[in-house]
Amino acid sequence: MPGSQNNKSVSNDGPNRTDGVLSLRRRFSWTHVREQVIQWILFCCALLSVLTTLSIIYVLITESVYALPPHTAFFQEVSLREFFTETRWTPQYAEEQQHYGILPLVTGTFLITGISAIIGLPVGLLIAVYLSEYASPSARKWVKPVLEILAGIPTVVYGYFAIRFLTPMLIVPIFENWLGMTVYGKNALAGGIVVGLMIIPMVASLSEDVMRSVPNSLRESGYALGSTKFDVSAKIVVPAALSGIFASFLLALSRSIGETMAVAIASAGFANLTLNPLAQIQTMTSYIVDVMTGEVVSGSTVEKSLYAVALVLFIITMIMNLISQWVLSRYREVYQ
Amino acid sequence: MKLGDDNYERRLIWRHRIGQCFEWLCRLATMGALAMLVVLMGSIFSSALSPGRGSGLAPVSLTDTGKNLDTQGDLTYTVSKIIGGDFYFTSDPEEKIKSFSGTDVRGGKVVFNHNGKRAAPVFDLSVSDLSGGKEPIGKFKEVGPGRIPSECPVPHVHPPKPAKPWGWLTWNFLTNGNSDDPLQAGIMAGFWGSVWLIGLTSLMVVPIGVGAALYLEEYAKPTMLTKFIQLNIANLAGVPSIVYGILGFTVFSRMFGAFDKQVTVISMKFLQFLGAKPIDITLPLGPVVLSGACTLALLSLPVVIITSQEALRSIPASLRHAAYALGATKWQTIWHQVLPASLPGILTGVILSLSRAIGEAAPIAVIGVAAHLSFAPGRITGISDLIQNPDKLIRAPFDRFTALPTLVYSWVNEAAPNFEHVAAAGIIVLLATLLMMNGTAILIRQRFQQWNRW
């Protein structure tokens, strides 16, 4: 807490300096006031993050759950029952045909997340094992920066890659020309693949960190018992780092749930309750972008639905982040 | 050890093989990820450098001069000689054009496809009457850019805009504003919008982020409140950027809908001696640079705090103890010793997280930024313009804007052909900007590392 850093008066017959530079006595001095003021200012800076969280919650709640009487919030217009059980999401239609069932958006989101998890998590984990167990220091020296580049590429670029390269050059030839399925120009598969690409560096670097923090004594005891390198990495290091790996998986999944632009470009068309990866889908994030970049009437149900969707998104990612934070902090306690 | 036990040896060999396979699998995964990066970059560059074939643009258009529109259907145009470049109809991209009749001319225009040769298309075209057939009405000779034959009776031939050696990433692209025509569309407005965003965001996020990190690392006792703030920051770092967009839209752009119409709150008149009009600041802010910068500041704040904390944590305690021993107060120690020592780490973290934030299209698109702008924030056109009207510098944060990633997003989503090449060129500018920022971060890290005294 601020204000707890008072200068203790050490002794009464210390140097009685009155020029305000340093006083060992508890007496009024500008230096002391300045120190306190600075501490309070810094405390306010730190408190701003709490304020951000509170204002996110406030904004989402007032628009979706409860609004002061002259206005009505989303859930005062659409029942919770409809929101969670209705299978159609059609806010773009005329008033009487509008349905607000979040199920199609949630399926869309989890379809993308699922595809990205199938691609991103194993590859990321394998890269982490390679970097922490197999790679020579020189190889690690240039693989890590390249992974950082991969992580730093803006998501619109991945979206462009998906819709201009993956879909026409990879997905259409394989699934439509070869296997004879119907592929939409915007499909969940392309979006899922690029989101998977996006989470690879994240999984790799987080998992590598936890694997490297597994104490060497564990590896050495493995070798002493006659294990091969594969035994040590797959049966000792990975299980020992499992909780950290799990946390990195959760963080990556929460990132792919919240991923917006790549999905909006590559996959998002209309809300579609389907698990077909070759069809158009709509995710929670891309619905928000879709509506906000178009014309939206201020105060309409459509606008309020954005906040309701954002609230669901916020809660899901928040829970996943909290769990992974908890797992990571417990993991740190075990090995450090 | 059972020598001579075949089973045991076979098991050993298999274990070895499995290990080898696993190692190669790991290598393959790494190589695959790196190869993906190469493919990604390759697809972008090849698209930006390709001149845009088969999409109906880079057109040759015949524009009617106003004479004899009715008789156009009776005319046959014969390409008598192609001197440079080939041309195809948009309707049938496979067939080379040798001749076309007036019925292909719609609204005085016929659109060809340019096959992608870099040279400016030059060709001879004779126009003949259907009835006469043999008698050419006029003849176009070696029509090149800007060389429209003076004696042509019916249409003018506008040769396609020549594809430049640098493909779509041309000087025009860098200096033009956005446009509906892919040949004219440029990135200038987006680039300056992003520059303003970077500047304003870092002005806000650096003092607040470093301040918060200082409090948490240097002052805070491990109380429940500190733990809560710490957890909260870690969580905020994982909140999807679109949620920050919604927050920025509601709080900064729309201001909770508290204002029914635009209300002028401040009217700055102090620059009037320069002949400037008073600068009115109206609320709600709307989709202006300032609301975008505030949104990005909130978005990047948690990451800046976390990286600054790490930088502060790497400063050895002996440095602080030495300063205290010399009688420095806490703040004197921080200001004169800890901050300068941790500056490279902090700056690197700040720049890296800012470059992440600048690449985010979602929050900027959500606060209501229009992509179809053709001016830089504040309508600043150049340095001379800025010297004449310094008030534009204050106007700019309150002006509408567009940013690099939002422009790219709008181009990628554009249905009109050839915008994919424009988008690719835009992506290269965006990546170059980010690369410049990251390069600065590396430079700072190397330059300041010499200062470290331990």
C-alpha cells in the first residue's frame, strides 16, 4: 500500500539538516512530500489497469444485461432462453424475422478453434521439444527469431494469406477438384489453418520455457537408468512440464477464440449452424467486426447484440486465462 | 544385459528408430513452420509484384470522343500489329484479340486484359466501316502512353497504365490516398494515420505503463491488492483485441451516447495570430485519431507493464543498495539509477508491444474508422504546408483517419478485381513499417547495452 514507506526516525540527535536534502527525523520536508506524491502517482498508474477491467465489465453489462430505465439492455429485449437455445442468428433480417441465438456463433468459433488446435498445438509442442531438447545452440539462435517474426505478423496478413493462397491453391484443388466436395470461397478450414499457424509461435515459446525450466537432474537420472534421448524428452521432460504445457495450450486456445481479422477475412460470411469445415461460418469476433464496419443504427437491438456477444467472448477468454494463470503459477512453485 | 538375446536387441533397435523418427518429426515441424513463413512472404511479394493479369483491369479503354456514337456498332477495329504486349478480352481471357467490333464497345469503352508484360502496350489499330469493310476510317499508329493520335475519328485509345518494374508497390501507391480504382488506390492516408497512432499511443502508454511497472516492482508490498492488480494485468493481456475495440468505441468514440449531437467544448483561439481559424474540439470524439490512440493505449498497456516489469526485475539489487547507501531517496535511486539501467529493456519491450498494437486491425476498425479517406490526419500535405499552417498539427488528433491494417482489411475484402494486388502492396508497407519499429528496438538494445555496468 502506498504511504507505508515513511522515513523512520532513527535517533533524535542525528544531524539536524534543515536544507531539505535528507532528514532522518520525522519532520516536514519537501523531499518526503515529493516521494509520497510520486508514489501515489505511480500507484494510480497501476490502478488504471484495474479501471480498464472495470470499465470493460461496466460497458458490456450496461449494454447487454441491465440498463437504466430510459434505455433497455439486450437481455431485456431478448430472453436469455432464446439467446442460448435458439439455433438461428439473423440480426440482419427485418424486425419480425430477427433471431438471436448465439449457438451458430459459438459453433463457428469452436470450429475455428478446433481446427487451429489440431494444427497449432501438436506442431507448437514438437517445435518446443526440438528447441529445448534437440536443437544445437546455433540452430536455436536462428529458429527463435524466425518464430518471433511469425508471431509478429499482423493478423490481416494471415487473413490475406488464407483467402488468396490457401483457399485457391490448396483447399480448392484438394477438396473440390480431387475429392469432389463443395468448397466455399470463404471457409472455416482456411481460417482455422491460419489461426493454427498464428498460435504455433506462442505454444512453442511458452512450452519451451517450461521445458527448459525442468531441472537437469531429472534428465540426468533418466539417462543414468539407460533411457534414450527420446525416452527422456517424451517420457520425462514432457510429463514433468505437462501443467505448463497445458497452460500454454489454454492461452493459445483463448487467443484463437479471440482472433478476429484473419477469421473475418478468411471464413466469415453468415451465421451457420454447421460443423462442416468447408462451409462459411460466422464467429463471435467476426460478427462484431462485420456489424461495426457496416452501418449500425445507434441504440438498435443489433447494436446491443454486439455487447452481448462481446460479453460471452470476454467471459470465455477470461475463464481460460484465469485457469492458465493459476496452472502456471502453481507450476512455478513446483520447480523454482 | 542379455547378450545374444535377439528379442532384446530388436527392442533396442526399435527404440533407437523411434527416437530417430521423433527427432525428425520435431525437426520437420520446425522446418514446416519456417517454410510456411517463406510461403506466406512469397505469396504476398509475388502478388504485389505481379502486374495483375486476367482480372479485367489494367484496361485498354476506348473512350468515345462524342462523335458518332450511333455508328459505333458498325465499326470493326482490327489490331493490325501488336508491337509490345498482348491483349485479351475480359469475357474470354484465353483468346488473344485480333479484332473486335463496335458491339463490344459499351459506353464508349472496351476493356482488354493486359497480359502482364512490363512494357507499355503499343499497338496499331485500324478502324474500318462494316459496309465498306476494306476502307479504314482511321488508323492508330503505335499508340503509347499519352500519345493519342490526333486524326482518329471515333474513339480514343487509352493504353493501359503500364505495369511498373516494381509491380503495385510504386511511388504513386505510396503517395496516393485511397480510391475505388485499384490503379489509383494508395496508402498515404493509412501510413500517416498509423504514424499519428504510434506517436499518440506511445505518448500515453510509456509514462503510464512504466509508472505502473515501477510501482509494482519497486514500491508495492505483496499484499492482496498487489496480487490482484498483477493477476488483473496478466488477464487483460489475454483479452481479445476486439473487446478493447468495443470499449474504445463506447468510451472514446461514442462516449456512452451521452451527447445527442456534436457539442463544441473547447475552442482554441491562441493560434489566431497566425491567421488560423479557431480549433474546435467537439464531443463525442467520434472515430478520430485520438480515440484510436486511446484504444490502442489501453490494448498495449498490460503488455508494456509486463515487459517493463521484467526489465526492472533484471536490474541487480546491488545497484539499488549502493544508491541507498549513498543516501539517495527511493525516487532518486529509481530516477537516476534504476530507470537508466533498465531503459534498453523497457524501450525494447515498449516498441515490440507497440508494433503488435499497430498491426491490430480489429480495434481500429471497430471504433468506426472509414477506409475510404484520401487525406492524412489534419489534411497535412507536406512540410511546407505544415510550416504555413502549424495549427494543423493540433487539428490532426481530432481529425478522422484510417490506419494501415484497416486499409489492408478493406482492400482484402474488396470484391473488385486487382484489389488483391493492392492489398499485397499494402501488406508490404505494413510489414516494412513494423520491421522498421522492430529494427529500432534491436538498435536501441545494442546501443544501450554498452551502458550496462555489470
